[in-house]
Amino acid sequence: MRNDQVPPIVARLPDPHRILTQTNWAELNHAYGLATDAPKMLVALLDTDQTTRTKALAYVHGILHHQNTIYEATVPTALYLAAILTDPRTTLPVGKNRRDAPGCMRAELLAWIGSVADEVTDEIDAASRLHGFPLDSYPPAAAIRQTKPQLFAAAFAYVHDADRHVSEAAIAACIPLLDDAELLPHRATLVPLLHEVLGTSERWQHRERAIDALDAWGEDSSGLEGQRNPFLFCDSDLTADSFPLPTGPSLIEGHGERPPF
């Protein structure tokens, strides 16, 4: 299918304010119990203070998607993050340490969306089915899978972004979303970007991702260079250390213990 024959992306996102106010967060769980604190922390992602934004991002990673887990509260969070990507405040910086991926808040939110999408791919579903637990038997995972067209539309809007960190994060986020039957035709649109942008990234993780995606899609990945030494992880991707969980009330009130898993 030629690019000019690819069907248009029709997937409207809900208004972010409505997501915050019309979601019954008190009935949804996250890593530490009920997500009554989620609205305040999600709003803080767009705060004018960098420290506040950074703490909110740590919350999103460490509590709403702790250890790559999909919780009930992860679902409206994914839609909210996708919906606020257009907000100019997402171009503001966040605090970094040496192990963090580079980029502004928008790049971070796209990376988070991609991480969530990674947990509900067809490959993950097939592996889960072998153990008798198909993803559709877990309502939060099933709900995320249903939002793939919306998440893809939000991420795809930034694959040509002038900010290289944002465009790379957007392309990487699109990859796991493109196993949705409705979205398969859009793989052809992404292939050149895998070669020209993600495949030439300074980050070996992105280059490896481009190679893996091209190979999985039956496309030519020759000429792309991944990690020369697979045992070098000094510049590894986002880890739990990158977004440390709170150890006391100074970061996120009431969340001083790690989840029991």
C-alpha cells in the first residue's frame, strides 16, 4: 500500500480536563492503592516549577506504571497524557540525572505512552496466552488495547517534530501501537522514519528499536547499527533508578513504602 493510500487517522482524544474531573479516581487502583491523588499529580506535570514537574513525572512512572505494570488508573492516565501533548507547557524541561533519556516533558510523556503500549502488544498477548492469561482477561490491559488508535494519533503528530528528542520518542512510541489491526497500514508510513530518524539516533536503544521493528515487519534493516557491545549499559534506557520512588512525604505524600511485588 502506497503512503497516499494509507487511511487517515481518525481517533479523537477526550478533553484532558474532562478526564481529570469525570474519572472516578477513587475507584481505580495504582501501585499504592486507590488513585485519589492522581488528578493533583497529573495537573502538576504542567506546573511552571521544574521541581514540581519532575516530581509529578516520577509519580507517573513510579506509581501509575510501576515496574511496567498496567493498573486501572493507567488507562485514564494514558489518555490524559496523550491529550496534553499539544499543550505548549510540555516543551518545558524536567530534572535529569545521568541515566535519564534526554528531552523535555513532551518527550518524556511520549516515552511513557510507548512503555505502556509495550505491555499490550500482540507478542505479549501471545506469551500471556501460553500461561492461560490472555491480555483481554485483564480489564486494564484490554482497555489500553482499545485506546491504541487514540494513542497512536497523539504520538504520530510528533514524529516529524523539530525537536529531535521529541520526534525519536514519538516514533518509538508508535512502534508497539502498530500491531493493532486498524493501524497496520500505517507501518509503511513509519518505515522511512525508522531508517532516517530512529535508526540514526545517538541513543543505541533507539537504533536497536528501529532494527527490531524493521525486522519484525519484514523490512530491510541493513545499514543500521545497533549496540556494538551488548554488555555496556552505562547509558541504558529509563530504569527505576531514573525515576526514584518516594522514600518519605517530601516527594509524594502518603507513599513511603514500595509495592509488595
